Amino acid sequence: MLEDATLFLQDFGVPVDSGLVQGLGILDMPGEVIMNDMVISTDYTLRCETSKFGSLAYGAPLIVDGGTYSVREVLRVEDGFFCDVSLQRETDPDAELIIDGDW
């Protein structure tokens, strides 16, 4: 059993802030996998300490590595020391939209 999550997260972890709790987590970006001629998409997923972020509610805001996300689901991993938080990336209303190469 891993006693100190910082040992695990310090090399690959990014800052995570729920407003009340701060820590580190490993952010997996969305991707696609082709399996049996089917495209399977993945979401943003954050692996982090259950003791810090395991009780986040659906829709809760979360800052991960400077980006704004909202929580979709929290699932405990194996023994429950870590959890995977499924996230939805929030768009920045002030960001410029580039359409068809209009730079």
C-alpha cells in the first residue's frame, strides 16, 4: 500500500484546485482508439487522491493545470487510495474562435 501519494504524483502530477482543497493529480487527455473497426473516444480523466478529491459532486468546478473543468463522475480505483475523476473541459468565453484558418 502506498502511504504517501506525493511520492507517486510528484514526477507526473499537475496542480489541482477544487477551491477548498489543493493537491496534485495526473491528467489524461481525450483520445480515440480504433478497435474492431469502431472508434472509441475517451474523456478527460484525473487520477488523484481519494482523501482529497473523492467526494467531489457532479458539476463541481475544478482547476487542473490552469484549465477549468467540471466534474462528471468520481470512481475509486482498486483499494480506494486513488480515484479517477471524469472531467468536462469548460470553454473560455473570452477565447478567440478561429474558423477555417481565419488567423
